[in-house]
Amino acid sequence: MIGKAGKPQFYSNRDYKHGTTEKVRVLLVNLGTPDSPTPQALKRYLKEFLSDPRVVEIPRLVWWPILILLF
């Protein structure tokens, strides 16, 4: 959950009772694939994917130089 400042925020489950069985849920998401099975296509795909702030939740000012060094 994203808070007012745009940062992830944790909300506790106040209704949780110890000794109860937790429910398990699975979320399947298709995040796309590279255009072709080549190193160049994979590099382009990963750079686009890792540029998404919803994927990497550290400040862009910190992440962008790392991303440029990787790709």
C-alpha cells in the first residue's frame, strides 16, 4: 500500500488471532518478455523493466546511476 508521501506503508492486521490458519493466495502476472532471445533484446527489456519505480522502490537518484552502470 502506498502512503500519502508516495512511499510504501505497512498496515498491520489487527484482527489476526494466533493459532489460526493463514490463507494463502497466489498472484500470477505476465510482465512481458524480450522481443527476441538475444543479449541485446534481453538488455533492452531488463533496462525498461528495472526503470519502473513500482519494481525498484529506492529513490530514482540512487537507482538511475546503478541502472546505467548495469546496462
